[in-house]
Amino acid sequence: MAVQARRGGDGVAARDVLAPVGRETLHERVYAQLRRSLINGMFDAGDVLRIVDLAERLQTSTMPVREALGRLVSEQALEALPSRSVRVPLITRERLDDLARARILIEGQMVVLALPNLTKDDFAILKQINLDCDAAFERHGKDIGQVTSELNHRFHFHIYEAARSAVMIPIVESLWLQSGAIIRKAAHIHDEHGGLAATDHHWALIEALERRDAEIALRSLSNDISRSFDLIRGRLDQEEAAAKEAFND
């Protein structure tokens, strides 16, 4: 799903997203907030995250921020730089293909495992999440990116939780953590050119799950995941063609 994510007019990613945290379990709360911001696409690929800057925004000391960033580097959500800062990984064609392939494979298996366990109540919840997401897109508000990203996360993980796999859920979470900046960039491209409504594939997935049709459910999930990655591949193709034309001129 190509969810929308907004960037402040001053060009600083996530300035409006990162809020002061309390003192209880400080290290975990700092980590959780940074992790949530990455999953929800609140940072752009290539954004450099400096410990002092983040500590100031979060109104905390540098120690929990440094520890959180270290954990996120180990989870491949961030890259360490020689300057002792970290950055959101750049988007390359190889990274796109690798993440798309892994997400379709693993999340597809989660859908298959979840399918026999989903109840009428689950479908009612999924439909309401989709309706809330449609309503958020119609409002076109300042915080739409964060709202729709969180709703998208709730939608998918409500299905995946029904798979009842304690081993696979952390793997899916890691893939989403690494995909946040990709989804953000795809959202900007989607905004520029329009296209299918962001929840179309979700409705198709719900319908297939209600019919217990694993084949159509997998196809709908694959289409949903692939849309964001395909948008960026198209943009990379355009940029490479433009660069080649400029070089030939």
C-alpha cells in the first residue's frame, strides 16, 4: 500500500513526529518511538540521524538515543557512518528487489497460516480499519502520513497475528522496519501521479480471506506489497533514462 507520508516545510524529517518521552523505561521508549517512526515512513532514505539532535527533540540524554540507534543498526534499519552518526539506508535497485521478494514470500506465508483462524469479528475489524484509512485519505490533513501508515500497519498485523507464529512475526516486523523509507518515497510518487486508491488491494484481500481463497488472497497481498516497490522502480528507470540522454547530449 502506498501510504502517504509528509515532510515538514523546513525539510527536517520527523520533526513533528518525535515527541518528548517520559522517564519510565526510558531506553525502551526511545527505541520504540524511533522504531515506530521508521516503520511509518517518517524518515527519507539517506536522512542522517545525529545523536545530539535526536536527544534534543526527544528531550532526553544522549545515552538512550545512542543505544536505540545501535539496536536499529543491528536490525539493518539504519546504517552506521564514519562520523559516528547513522543514516536511513539509500534506496538501490538491489535493495528494492531483495525487500520486495522477502516481504511477498514471508508475509504471504503469514496470510496462508492466518486464513483458517480469521473470524467474522476479525473481518469486521479489518473492514473498519480500511474505512478509517479511506476517511483519512479524504481529509488530506497535515498528519495524514502518520495516520494512514499506522492504520496500514494495524491492518496487516491484525492478519499476521492470526497466523499465531511467534517466530515469524519478528521477521515481518524487521522487514517493515527496513521498508519504511521505501514506502515513504512511493507515497510521494503516488501523490504526484495518482492511480488506484491506496486501500483497493486491502479490500480485495479481505474479500479473498472471507471466501477462504488462499490463491486470490496471496495475489492481492502481492499486488499490495508490489505497488510501492514498482512505483520506485519506475522512477529509477526514468532517472536512469534521463541521465543516459543527458550524457549522450
